[in-house]
Amino acid sequence: MSANTDRYEIAVARYFEAWNAAEPEELAKAVAAAWTTDGSYTDPLAEVGGHEQIAAVIAAAHEQFPGFAFRPAGAVDGHHDTARFSWELVNESDGSAPVAGFDVITLDADGRIRSVLGFLDRVPAGA
């Protein structure tokens, strides 16, 4: 694995740490570690910027899907300052994954996320 590949893997690992942080203090720290201060997150349901708004989107997902965790699905693929990866939202009690998506992230020189463009590939009926 090259140093460049490590950079993408580390950024994505931090991203999942943030999405899986349950406590507000843990979430705030994880978002600050993963994103630049002016970082953004955009998907079909949200368009936010800054650590507080990103943390609020993540907290809302936890409220909507209690007992679920975000998991990577497949490898991280990256070049230059950009990486892409797939993910699933997994029910920790039965292993089902009603939500799945695909994200593209842009990194700064330090490997922190400047922007996330998220796509939803699978959503539950009625969601």
C-alpha cells in the first residue's frame, strides 16, 4: 500500500468514526478530526457546512436509525485529492442493511475532508 493509498484509507476511517460516534462529545471530536473547519457534506437529503452542522446531520441519522452502524462496503479508490467508497447502514441486531450509498470525498493537503458528495443507492420504502 502506497503512502497515497494510506491517506485515503485514513481519511475514510476517520469518516466512519464520525458517522458511528454515538455521544455528542465523541461526535464533535470525530467530526473535527475528519473534516476541515470549513468542510462540507452534501447528499440528497442535506447540504451543510462546518463541524456543528455536519455533526447535526450525523446525530439526526442516529435518531432515525437507532441501533444501526455505518460500515464500508468494498475498497476505497482514490487519486489526487479525491477518493470514493461505498457504505451500508447495518442493523447491528440482525445484520440487514436497508440503506446503502456511495460517497466521493475531497481532501486537503493534511488528509482532512474538505467536501463529501453522497449518493443514496438503496433506501427503505417510505423513508
